[in-house]
Amino acid sequence: MGCLLKQGGGLYERLRVGAVLLAAGEGSRLGSVPKCLLRLQGVPLINRHLIALSGGGIDEVVVVTGHHHADIEPAVETFPVTVVRNPHPEAGQQSSVHLGLEALGAKFDVILIVLADQPLLSSSEFTELISAFKKRPPGASILYPEVKGQRGNPVVFSGEVVADLLLTHQKIGCRKFMDDHPELVHTYVTDNDRFILDVDTPEDLVAFEKRTGWTLTMPQLAAH
């Protein structure tokens, strides 16, 4: 009798998974502080993300920097990732997404677009999303989590739709593209509020500490 299990230990074939980790923002609402370098239990959020992505089975990661690149790039240099610098981060998140996807290429079955300012994302959240993507309805090429009616992150794309977008040089702005192509989108409804928790303002830091009992501490930035 043939074994039902594919490589990877499940009923689904092992997928090749890539991720674009966005860390190009200015952090203007936090006083021009790079949010990805906020520290949780002494560890920068971007480092926690890279560890979680590795533990979640992601095969390759591209980190996109922009503002604060001189502080962020040394923080990730010990990780086996590709770093791409957005020379025009003021053009918005869409430009960083496009640069990251171009660097990652079209050799993946699944690609996650990950924000670096979601403090509680762990390997469990990434495996949860990948599992949900495997079970998506026929015809769906994009998935995002929704918690209590609120759209969350990361967003998951099929490798095929990313390859088409790159081939046709279309602008890849996650939110707008999903709104323009609802037939491709599957909403993954979950109670896991880690998908909607991020930090943008000093008030968010206070709310985070109140919610979790943990303090996000400011990074020590080098003078440039």
C-alpha cells in the first residue's frame, strides 16, 4: 500500500515558500523611529520575524529596507537573507513590495508579504497561514487573514499570480490589487488577533504593554 504522506509530513505536497519582509518605512508617527528595530524582550522585532519565518518553513526571505537602512541592515547581516534597499521609500509600500518580489523571483509556490512591525507574529502564525492557503477554494490565488471583521497581515500570494504580475510589469500594491481582483481573493477568518496587532504610534506601545504585559523598548540608533 502506497504511503499517503508527501514530503513535509502531511497530506499536502511540500510547497516552496518565499517571503518579502517589509522594513523600509520611516516610522514617522513614532518620531521617525524604525519600528522593526523596536525591542521585545531585548530582541529587535525584525530579528524575531526572521527567526519565526525560518521556524515556519519559509525557504527564502528578501528584506526590503529604505529609511533607516544604515541601522537595519547591520541587524540582519547574520541571517541568510537577501537585502534589497528601496532608493525611493517615500513612493510608498507598493514600491517596496515590487522590489522585494523582483528580488525573490518566480520560483516559489507561495509568497508571503510580511510587515516588520507586528510584534507577536511567530512561526505558528506563518504555518497557520500556509496551511490555510493550501486549503483555499479553487480559483483563489491570494489570501489574507481577517479577525473580528478587520483585515490583517501577512498577505499570501500564489507563485503563479506573482509571476504574472512581474511578467506584465503591473504595479503590485497588495490592498489595491486585491480590491481590484476580488475573484482571486480568499478571506481566512480566524480569532488569532496577532494578525491585526501592529504598532504605529506611542499610544500603540502603551496599548501593547497593557495587553501583553511586555514592554517594547526603543532602539539605540547610530548617529549618521
